[in-house]
Amino acid sequence: MRLSGRLRSSLIIGGQGIRARKMRTFLSMLSLFLGVLAVVTVQAGSVIAQRAMLSDVEITRGKDGTLQMYLPSNPQSVPVAIDVIKGRGDAVGVTRGKAVIGEPGVKPLNEGGGRVDDGGGYARAVNVTCDAGGCRPVEDEDAGAPQGQAIELGMNALTGDIRQFRPFRLQSGEWLDFSSAPSLSPRIVLNKYAAEGFAKHRIPAEMRVSGAVANATPRIIGVVDDGGWGPAAYVRSDELLNWMPVDSLSDQRYGTMELMLAPTATDLQQTLRTRLVAAGANADEIHAETINSLKEMQSQLSLMRWIFLGMAAMVLLIGVAGILNVGLATVGERIEEFALRRAVGTPRLLLAGIVLAETLLTGLLTAAAAIGFGIAGLKAVSSVLGSREPFLQNVDFPWQAGVAGIIAGLVAGVLGGLIPAIRAARIPIATVMRA
Amino acid sequence: MTPLIRITGLTKTLKGQDEPRTILAGVDLTLHAGESIAILGRSGSGKSTLLSLIGLFDRADSGQYLLGDNDITRIPERRAAALRSEEFGFVFQRFFLLKHLSAVQNVSMALVNGQGWLPRRKRRAKAMEALERVGIAHLAKHKPQRLSGGEQQRVAIARALVREPRILLADEPTGALDTETGNLVVEALRSATDRGCGLILVTHDHDHASKMGRVLQLTNGVFDATPERVVV
Ligand SMILES: Nc1ncnc2c1ncn2[C@@H]1O[C@H](COP(=O)(O)OP(=O)(O)OP(=O)(O)O)[C@@H](O)[C@H]1O
Ligand SMILES: [Mg+2]
């Protein structure tokens, strides 16, 4: 009761004070506005930049927390892994190989698998295979063949839906359906570079996959942005295996299988290790790594952010000087009011609190205005530039920027209001007798 | 009956520009309920200083100050603020109305001081009642700049009365007013003693002083040994 009486009294007195000096409150807000806006902008900018970088990293590497495992190059390891993760929704195996889609028996337009219009991509590397007997070149399937209408691309065979770990952006068509029975003609989803190549050249639909026993007729069902740099395609590994023996997935040319496991699938990791070692794999060759891109990126971004925040703080400080100036002038003008209020029994602490609360309120109002301005500005930027910069499409205003703005407003209110508040509390009551 | 106020041997020394000056050198004063006292004295004799000690704006250097049965010579500021709110009403030479508030808000402002709480309607009713007592309820909605000096001072008196204090302190309340308006104001103050309020009026005007029950003369920091007795 006693406390609420004080609180209510201070609300009434503070409210009267602000209403009696609307113009002055407005000017205080104006002087503070730029500073708070700078803090909000820097914070929003860094969060949005981080989000954009993170979403790219998520697509190319995988979401944070995902466990990445690389199988040893043991002939049994891929069949064992496929068997272990069969039916598990929380683990996906990926094997990477090479495929050529187009006229049979020709050299692809982009031999080496580079972007189709980059003039053939990378110089062809000599494929080498090694075993206990030493290393020797692998026979080149296309050796001596004429150049023709075909495109070479990286072929990723998936045992399950990889988009739970790497959220590819669907650009057209649809993504692979892993719930249906495997089809005899493999369904393929292209990435955008592969799709560009197919759009520019007339390519017949026949597919050669390294290690396959027969050529298949692919059905291209969709296009995704996978964050990759060259043409690639995604296919269900069980559909691909209709054309090739399962152990060909451990072929040197494919590299080994990469497994992506959900953070909760620790049991699976254990089982896999045991089974792989039992199948003759060397335990030291099983590499596992948890993806933690956010932390790595944050340390890179934080330096920049602190520099910008420091600059914003300077602007804020200038605003604080403005609010302090106005606050001191106001207290000077209100000396008689405060002396009178003390004479009628208002405790001095309450008066100090009221002065402080008035500037705090000004700071909060400014923060609200700056946050509102920031939200509107982001909407405007997003609608103007969103079509050119995908990371500016439909961006939400980051809540961290709102919090930063409110903190900046409160800090500025305290810094600008404390000295006037102390002055107000020190006014002697006898002032009212000497005027 | 216990007097409202008993003051004995009160002294106050203020730091002057060069050396400290003793303003009050042992003041004795007793005020009973319903009693009115006028204090006369040359300018600079320390009348306002004495009033600021009585009203707990400041503390004495030595002596004793009893409020009823309580020794409040050296109470802390927090309690002094509560006593100013509960026991005292003040009227000053200048009216000190807040110019952004109407007459009735200027009165109820004394009820919004962090000491206890009254809802808005009760505050308004009390403020209107106080304005009625000084005869200007019809001006309740006017802002100070639309009121004459006498009306403003009566708003200030209503503000002093609204908490129904037991002691009313007035420091030259008619100093800025013409004789006729001054009379009106003094009458408004004096009528408060009819309800048992004690009144101390500092004034330069002998006519106004003569309307009080007792007149004291402050000279050289003490009250004259032979106070003038005035019959009303
Ligand atoms: N804060 C202060 N510091 C030092 N001296 C002061 C202070 N306040 C007042 N004085 C001095 O104390 C003396 C008494 O002042 P006070 O205001 O009490 O006189 P007064 O009797 O009320 O005079 P008046 O009739 O002019 O109002 C004056 O000489 C004044 O200069
Ligand atoms: Mg005086």
C-alpha cells in the first residue's frame, strides 16, 4: 500500500511533468534517436548477416549439431553402413560419384564436371587407384570419344532425405520422395548449375553413371539450390542401385560414403563403429565430426560487430549529452516546483526517482521509435532489394536488435537522468521562502 | 492540554560570506491548538529562518523542539517529510502555484506526495472542499495565469489546508497583495484556527498582526521580553 502509493504518486507527477514539457521531451528524444537507431541497426545488421551466412553454411556443410562421419575405404564399409542406417530417419548416407547425361559415347561438354559455360571446367585429372600392389591409372571411359551433347555432373546418391541436415532451397519441381517404393527409372533432382546446362543445350535423356552396368533413362523431377559450385544431381541410392552393384559404391572414384547423423543418434554411431570394425575396418579410419559453424562464424563476426557497436555507442553518447543538457536545464527551471513538493512532504528520494523516471521514459519512447523505424526500414530495404539479394527476402526483424535498442534507451536514460535527479534531490526547501 | 508546539532555546547559525552569523540565539515559543501568533521583525531578523525550523525544512543547531509529546529536534529527513505532509500546512509570500496545473490540481497536488494514497475522485472532492473554504470553488478549473494575486494566494491556502494540518505556517502571505486583498487572505488563514488549527503568521503589517491572538517581536535572534498583547 505504502509502496504503491509512492509509485502512483510518481507516475502522476512524472506524467504531469512530461505533459507540461512536450516539446522538450520531443527534442530530447530527437537528440537520442540517432544513437539508439545506430545501435539497433548495427545489431540487426550483424544478426541478419550471420543468419545469411549461416543459412549458406547450413546448405553446403550441414546444420549445427549434425554429426558427420566418413567411412573407411574398406570394400565392406558401404554395404554395412547402408544396412545399419536402413529405416532410420535420423541418419543419411551420401556417396558421391560421376554421371554423364546426354548422347552416349561422347565426351561431355564440360569434361571434368565444371560449370557448363566455363569452357569445359577443370583440367581433367588422371584417376589413380591404389592397392597393396601399388598405384596405376584408371582406364578412362571416354578416351578417344568425340565431343557431344552431354553434361558431366557430380552424382550424389542418398539413402534418405538429406534436407533435414542440409536444407536445400527448392527452386522448381519437387524434391526426392523417400517414402515411396524405389522406381526403376531413377528420379533425379538437379542443382541449379546442372539445370542451367540442360536449359542451354539440347541434351538427350540417357545417363551414364560410373560403375553402372547399363545406361538408365533419368527422370528429372526438380531443381534445388544446394550451395555447390558446379553441376550436381541428387538421386535415391536404392534407385541408382538398380543399375549398379552395391559394392561399386565403395569404388575409389566415388570416394567413401559420408554419413550425416542427427545429434540424438548417438546409439547409431556406436552400432556403426562396432559393425564396421567387425567387418574388418580400421577404427582409426572412421572420422567423426560435429558441425559447429555458428561458433566459428561468431568469432569472425564479433570483432566487426564490436567495432560498429563502438561507433554506435559514440553516437549514443552524443545523444546522452543532449538529454543531459535538457535534463539539467529542466531541473533548473523546476527548482521551485521541487522545493514546493518537498515542502508538502514529498520525500527527496521520490523526487529523484521521478526525474530519473522521466528521462528513462524518454529513453524508452525513443527506443520504441527507433525500433519501429528499424522495422519499417528493413521492410522497405527488403522489398526494394529483396529480388536481387536472396538473403534480404522476407527477413524478419531480429529480436536481438529490439533488445539492444531497449537497453540503449534505458542506459541513455540512466546516464542522462542521474545527474539531474541528484540535483533535484538536493534542492533545499527553504528556496520557497527566499524567492 | 499539551500544546501543539513547545520550542525552547532554539539557536541557528548560518555561514555568512566571511564569518558565521548567529541568526537565532535562543528562541522560546509555545503554540496551542486554535491559537494564532503573529511574528513581527525587521527584514533580516530571522523570521523566515525560524519558520523553516518550525516547518522542518531545516534543523536547529541547539535547543529543543517538541511536537505534542514527541521530541523532534533531530529527526531524520525521511520522518521530517512525513511530518511536513501530516502536520503542517505552508503559505509563502509568493504563491508557488504550478502554472501547468489548474487551481484544483494545484490544491490536490499536496495529496500526491508519496505519503499515502487517495483515489482521484477523493482527491478532487477534498481539493474542491478546500477551495470552498477559501471562497473560490468557482475558479477551480482556472490555470494560475488567469487568477488575480489574491485568488492565487487563496488557492495556495487551500493547498495548505487540504490535508487538514494541525499547524499552519505563513511567511508574509500578504506581502505581494494590496491591503484589501491582504485582509481577505488573513481572514481565510485566521478562520482555520476556528477548527482548532494553530497558526503562525510572519508579517510586516501591524493591522494583520493585530488580528492574531498573540504578537511576538523578533529582535537580535530572540523574542522581545515584553510581547505586545493584542485584544481581538
Ligand atoms: N542560506 C543562508 N546562508 C547564509 N545566510 C543566510 C541564509 N539564508 C538567510 N541568511 C541570512 O540570515 C538572515 C535572516 O534571514 P531571514 O530570511 O530569516 O530573514 P527574515 O526575517 O525572514 O527577513 P525578511 O523579512 O526580509 O523576509 C539574513 O541576514 C540572511 O541574509
Ligand atoms: Mg523572510
